[in-house]
Amino acid sequence: MPMIKTPEEIKKLHEGGVILSCALRKAMDACVVGASTEAIDVIARQSMEAEGAMPSFLGYRISASNPAFPSTLCISINDEVVHGPAIPSRTIAVGDLVGLDVGCWYRGLTTDMAATVIVGSVMPEKRRLVEDTRESLVCGISAIKAGGWISDIGAAIEDHLKPKKYGIVREMVGHGVGYKVHEEPAIPNYRDPRAPRIQLEEGMVLAIEPMITLGGWRVIVKDDNWTIATRDHSFAAHWEVTIAVTKDGYDLLTPWPDREGI
Ligand code: MG
């Protein structure tokens, strides 16, 4: 599977990324006290389908023997890190940190992004966790340029977060994306001496996604066999964008859903 996308493919990915960002923004706006996670999920799905895009997580299987993922969004709340399915009986409560992760297929290619919503007033350390996780993603993508290394991304994220004593989840990492939901290379959000040394090349399309906790980095899989949560029950935050590597930096394919620019 080639890691380099053509300019024509990157143009399609950008069109799909704009549709995806719009769907995510609508889902974020729908994260209000009392909303069911299923209702939020429907809003995201309808938003992308109205633009000719299709959810890329709905029906996704980790392998042929695994069950299909049941929703458009992954909705992961509080100590949940990623991969929580949307379910009708689950509602949003005041003080929740709601991680929304979503991907879409558009013109044969897929993009991937995530954001964490703060619902109502929360303890200052929870708000800082969400803001610092977002900032660490900005640091990670700012380290990208052709000729650099995949490891530059994780180093920048780690350097931003380590002094603040957060946990950086290690079992899940960023990844290539485009022809498939998950492609090579794996992109750790920390310095990993065991990771293969891979150079960044113009045209690589990458999903960068720090998953950060107020406690330790260890995670568990919950009984639904999908949801990944912190082992120590500490709160978690997750932000993700899809970018294309350029000669001098990166091209943001999925615009930030919460504000203009970075
Ligand atoms: Mg991803």
C-alpha cells in the first residue's frame, strides 16, 4: 500500500475533510445535558450523508472475526479514551468530557478526526486537560515537514505535555489514513525508541491523535469489547486532525471544528 497520495487524491481528501469537520462541529454542538449519544450520532451521520459522504467507522471491523462497530461516532466519556459506541440509553451529563471521534468516506477516500467537548462547568484541571491535549496536537503537527521524521511528531507532543505530568496513552497511536481507515505508519504520541525510523515525505496523509489522561497511561477494554478506558479511571481527552505532509510543513485536510485557524 503506497503511503504517498497524489495531489488529486489530496484534493478529494480535503473536500471530504471539510464535510467531516462540519459533521463533527454539529455533533459537538449537540453535546448538551440530557442528549442521548444516539441522537448525537444521528446528527453526525445525517450531516455527512447530506454532502454525499459515508461514515467510515460504522460497520468497521478490527478483523473479520470481530463484530462490526455499531455507530458513526465513537463517543467516549470521562475515563473512556476512545472507541465508545453511541447508544440510545446513554445521555450526556453536566461536567462530562465527551470525546467525539469520527471518520468519513468521500469519493473513495477517508479522513479521520476527533475533539473533546466540555459539557457545562467542570473542575479546572479537566478543562486544562482538554486544552492542553488540543495544544499538544498543534505542537505535533507543527513539527511536520517533508524530510523530517515520524518520531518528530511524538517528541513534540511529549515535550509539550510531560512537564504538566499528564499520562500519554501508549497502546493507541496516530496512523496513516486515506485508502483505509488505518494505514501505515503508526505514529506514537511519545518518544518510542522501538518504533521504526520513518522519514516524512511530501504527500503522506496522516491522522495525528494525542490521547491524554489526568493519571496514568495504561488502558483497559471495557465489557462492550469496544470502549477503551483508563485503567486508573482518570479522565481522558482526545483531539485528532488529518493532515498531508508538504515540503515546508503540512496541509490541514480536516479544518478545526471548534474555531478558525489552529
Ligand atoms: Mg484515528
